[in-house]
Amino acid sequence: MTTQSIAGYPRLVRGHMLGGMTTTSGRMLHAAGPALVITAVAVATSYLTNLVVPVVSALTAAVVLGVLAGSTPMLSGGNRAVIARLTRKMLRAGVVLLGLQLALPAVLGLGPGVLVAVVLTIGTTFVGTVALGRLVGVPRGLAVLVATGFSICGASAIAAMEDVVDREDSDVATAIALVTCYGGLAIAVVPLVGGWLGLAGPRLGGWAGLAVAEVAQVVAAATPAGAAAIAVAVVVKLSRVVLLAPMVALVSVHERRRTRKAADSPKQTPLVPLFVLGFLAMVAVRSVDILPEPVLDVAKVCCTLLLAGALFGLGCAVRIGPLVRTGGRALLLGLLSTLLIGTTSFVALAVLG
């Protein structure tokens, strides 16, 4: 009821009604306060962790903090409910801002051969990982999240995909843990194996950008090959991020058709999520180069903070029991997906790059 709709009541009655509305709003704000503080502290801690240890992304740190917080009595039921509501809003806003990190001219500058290699690698890794998930007995939702994270851009991609696929909350934490684990191993393995295979300089950077998930991990893996390798690695990595929106949209359409066939399914995914369209709009804005660098820098930080907050919220909903029970099969799936993207990307770049 709005203030205008009670204007016709006597003054005393209006006072009681407005007072009641104000009291209710105050109680809601008071109830949300602790949850907002907890989320803000977790986001700040995650961001600072990344500054101190760059290889550990803020998103990974955030989901770990969320799992730890959710597994202790520090969060009341009310706090969990508020954080859950915040999670979806922060997630969508963060994915939209992620688009400002992608400039299409830089991606197109890689050349048609490399771009075809990127598409083939992502497609093969995604479809192959989902199929491998069925083979090793991993839940479908987890397999899709792992496939997305390994094939595109790690935790950011997992955060975008979790909103359109039928999954458990623990699947999100597991997928991000796998990306972190195997991405960390890739930092040492890619330069070593690349040297055995005769890769050096930009060619090693291209392989790192196509085979490793997180940006920080890509940079670390390409660093032994020099500055030129790092530059190529980052651009190749960002070319994978461009395919985030089409991948989410395709899975969303598939999930929509799938839930139509399953009459008892509680989830009906949107045809094309609005945040995906927002992501594409931000890519277009960045590509025409109308925003100054300071604005882009601020947007990048805001994107990281929003996604960190979202992943903290997702982590809070995780239960350790199911996470542990899925552990062995999930680790095997992560290993197989790592081998798949490493092999596919090497062959694709060797033939087309």
C-alpha cells in the first residue's frame, strides 16, 4: 500500500499505518544488516587475498570462504536467506560488467586460424566433458559446470552457467575447486610440457591461453616464456570469454526444452537470460572504444567484487557431506577434462594456428 493510497484515511489512522510501514522496513533493514556486513567482509578478504597471492583469484577465495562460513553456526537462517537473495543480483550484475573486459578488435586480430582453433577447442572440451561426466558417474549439473569452467573461463563462467542449469549448490563449489586445483597444476605443467614439445615464446603463450582456465593462471603459465608470450596468452584467453554468452544461451535453450519434457521439473529456464544480453551489450560498448581507461579499470574491480560476493553466497549454501561424497569422481572428471582441453588445444593450434 502506497502513501497515496492511504491519503483518504483520518490523520490518526494514517499515522499508525505509516508508522507500521516504517517499523516493518526498519526491521527488515535491521535483519539484513548482519548478512550485508558478512558478505562485505568476505568480498574484501577475497579481493585482498588475490592482491597478496595473485595466482589465487578473488572468486576462488570467495567460494572457499562461503563454504567455510556455511559450514559453521555463524550464519543464522535469516542471514542465509538475505545472502541467497543478494547472490542472484550480484551474479547477474557481475556477468554483465564482465563484458567490458572484451574488445572484439583485439580478439579478431588473432587471425582466423587461431579463432577456429578456439571454437573447436571450446566445443570439443565442453561436449567431451559432459560425456565424460556421464561415463564416470558425475551428476549432470556438475558435469555441465565443470565443462563450462574448463572450456571457457573458470569461476566466472561457472557463475554465469549455474543460473541456467539444474544443479545442486555443492556442484558450484566442486566445479570451482576443480578449476583451481588443475589450473594450479597447469602453471607448472604447461611450460614444462611445452618445452618438451618445442613450444616457445608466443606459441607457448597461445597454448597457455587456450588450455588454462583462469586469467591469473594463464599469466603465470606463460610467464617463463617472456612478455610476448604473456600478451598472446591473455588475448587468446579473452577470446574464449567471448563465447561465454553463446554457450550460456545454448545451454539455456537446451534446458528449457529438457524441462518441458520433464513435467515434474521445478525449474524453467529463460530462453535467453537478460544478463546474457547485457553481457553482449557491454562487449559492444567496449569494442567501439568510447569509455576511458579509468572507467574500465573501475568496472573491472566492480565486476570482480560482484562476482566474488555472488560466489560467497553460493558457497554459503554448500553442504560438505555431498561435496566429499562426490570428490573422487569429480577429481577424475577434472583430470580427464584437463587432458582433453590440453590435447585438443595443442593439436588445433598446431594445425590451424
